[in-house]
Amino acid sequence: MKVVSAEQMRQLDALASADYGVPGEELMERAGRGVALMVDDLARLAGFSNAPVRLVAGRGNNGGDVFVAARHLHDMGYRLDVWLAGERRRVSGHAAKHLELMRTAGINVEEVPTPQDWEELTATYEGGQGVVVDGVLGTGLRGPARGLAAGAIQFVNMLGESGPVVAVDIPSGLDADTGAAEADTVRADLTVTMGLPKRGLVAPQAVEYVGSAEVIDIGIPDEVVAKLDSDLDLTTAMDARDWLPRRPRASHKGDYGHALVVAGAAGYAGAAILAARAAIRSGVGLVTVLVPEGIAGVVASAVPEAMVHAVRQSASGSPAGDALTHWGRRLQEFDAVLVGPGITACEDSRGLVTDLLKTCRGALVLDADALNVLGTDVARVRESGAHVVVTPHPGEMARLLGVNAAAVQADRFATARRAAEALGAVVVLKGAGTLVAAKGQPLSVNLTGNPGMACGGMGDVLAGLLTGLLAQRIPPFAAARLAAYLHGRAGDRVAWTTSQAGMTAGDVVDAIAHGFSDLTLR
């Protein structure tokens, strides 16, 4: 989904109304209804279905979206508290119409007309848990939030200490084009943006404020969007659904590919297990796992759905450098191969990776120690006959490019593009706001996921999931984007249903199936 500037989005809204006969009032209705549905999903996952929804509105169009959302949530049976940053008589345009519709539905709105009133409300409010909806400021903000808006933002952030925050279109206080937060800014857990994602949402500096992001289809015609130029895109649920075709009822496991996972070493059976389990959860038909003989029994017992084979073990406990000698003739049986999780960065691992780069002709995922043993020898990747996908975290990316991790993080967009060009591969730069880059393609940003995923084994899960999707013959650039999206969405589901702090990589593996279910019943 193309990422646009705030001005481009305003032009699209105007075009939809003027040339395609979609009234602005109806665009607002669609936006607010979409927000209500997202809030309902989140409340159910988080166990807040009996708690109130607290909505904070400004006087502009974002406030109008909130008024619509409140009406639909009221119809769903939610208890609501609605606050307005200002006075009702100052609300105008389509927002005023929807404010009156909300009040006609029997929903009260409390006016908070001065900064001092917001200070008092923030200091004295005792509302307990519930979902919070932020609709104070929209994409028209220029400069820092002040006065009433600043007070309302502080109130939203206070409420967010005891419940998830859903931002309407963009977190209030965030610049829609640059992602800058100059002063008080809402820290959202989920941002529900309208029509198309805004550039500020995907900016690296906005990560702390945006949370996960989803897009509401408000009816902007596809032919209009197709004419837009953008060097960035955001992976959304709508994109993910397009990559998951309906399965014929007469299909069998051979229709969904065969993935090979080469992983593990003495003391690192967990990496192989997590990668294999995630590959199985991808929907792939078959998974074969090659591990050193010393851990084969442990892996086989933990992943009964996979075919686990023991290979010769090196002195350091990793797969021996020639472990694929007799498997080399069989490599063409596999639709995708993963190498790296837990193999350790030793000379045998270097030989293993070099062998695969020379002999593999299908999709090949290089993860973890498979990247570490390459060092800066990116030519080996570029010259490979395989369709290579690399999945570095910032430290691994730094080693590949011969820089330091701080330089990678200072300009993640440029680094991802540079790496894709240098390696001739699809690059998945992990981290908050995972990037997927490929030569000749717009840079793709993923905003699913949460801080609870900052724990051991998460990279193994992503690599295994990606390999399983590739084995189903999804093109590498699309498979990488889908894997990052589903991985983060599974992590979000775990966070909403349990907690961030208590999350494990195994929890995320188990939630992958729910991620598919959230997207489609196909």
C-alpha cells in the first residue's frame, strides 16, 4: 500500500468527493465505522469488552471520525466516555453533522474548553481500564501541539497507562509528513489511518508513537491510487490477503511446497526447533530439518510434524562443513532452504553457507550465523544462482556492509536500499519498523509487532515462517513482506491476549495460525 504525504491524501479525499460522487460526510462515516471495528477487535482480544471505551475528540475531522466511531460502538453495546477539546458550538463542517448524530443516539459528550480544565481532569480522573481512542489532532498539524490540544494529549497518555490507545489517522502531535514529535504527542498502541498511510507514520523516529498500524478503506478509487508515485509502501492486512489465495478443496501437501531448515548446534537446539515450528505454521506442505547428530533426537521430539535428519557434527558442535555433500544432489527437491539459526559462527558453518550459495537454485534464506560467517563478502551472495533473502538485525547488517550498528540505525531506509543493491537479494532489516528492500522495488515498511518481541528466538521464528512462505512459491519480495507482517501480527495478538513482558518466541509461533485466521478464512 503506497505511502503518501498529507497533501496527497487531502487531494485524494477531494477527488473522491468531486469526481466520484462520494460526499465528505460519507468518507467520515466510513472512517469512523472502520475505527469502531478496530476498537471492537482490540477490546475483545484484550479482554476489555466489559470495560468502557474512552474517546477524546478535537474539533476537526479527526473529531468527526471519533463521533462516528462512538455511535457505532454504542450500537455494539459498549459503555462510552467522550470528551471534546473545546466547545460543541465551535465544531463545524462534516464533524458537526456527526456530532449531532452522536448526540441524537443518546451519547453524551463532555466539553473541556480550557487547558486548565484538562489539567484538572488529568489530575483527578479515576476511570480504570479500557480502550482509549485519540482523535484530538489530524494530519493538518504544523509545529508542536499547544493549549487545548496539548492538554488533551496529556490526558490521552495518562489514560494509556491503564489501557491500549488507538489513534485515529495519526497520533495527535505527530507530524504527518516527517514523523517528528516536537512536543506533547500521543503514544499509541495501534494507529488506524484512513485511505492510505502517511509518510510520517513510517518514519523511523515515529516508532515510539505509532505502535502497530492498519489502514481503513474509505473508498478511494483504485485507479486514482494507481497514478500516485511513491518510493515507500506499508504492508497492511489488505496486502496480506492478496498473497493468500483460496485453497482448492482437492489440494494435497505436495501443492504447498517443501521447505528445508538447516539449523542448530550443540547447545542451540532451540533455534532449530523454533525455526522448524514456524515453517510448519506457515502453511507449507512439508518441512525437512537437518541438524547435527548430537541434537537430532531433541529436535525430532519437539517437532513431530517435521522430518528430522541427523548430519555429521563438527568438533564445535555445529553441522560439519561437508554435511550437505550427499544432500547436495537432493537440494533441487526443496522449494526453499533456510540456513543459519543456531549453527554458530565457525569455519564449518562458513563452508556450509558457501556450499549452499553455490548449489542452491531455489529460494535461499540466510539468517543469523549464516550472515555472520559471510563477514563483508557480499559478492558470494550477489553471485549465487539462488533467489536469496537475508534477514539481518542491525548488528548483522553492520557486519555485512562494513559499518557499525549506529550507522545502520541512523538511516535505516538508506541502509536497507544500499544492502539490497550490494547483495542483489531481498533484504529484511529487522527491528522496530522492519524494512523489506529489493532492487527496483519501493522500500516496504512493516509496523506490526511490539516491544514484547524483543527476546531470544524471535528471529528464528521469522526466518522459519519466511522459508515456509517461500516454499509455497510466493515471490521472494512478497513473501518477505508477508512474513514480517504475520510475525508482527502474531506478536501483537500475544501481547493483547496475555502481555508483552511475558511473551516468548514459542508463544508467537502458536499465534501464527491466528494471524492467518484474522486475515482470511481461506
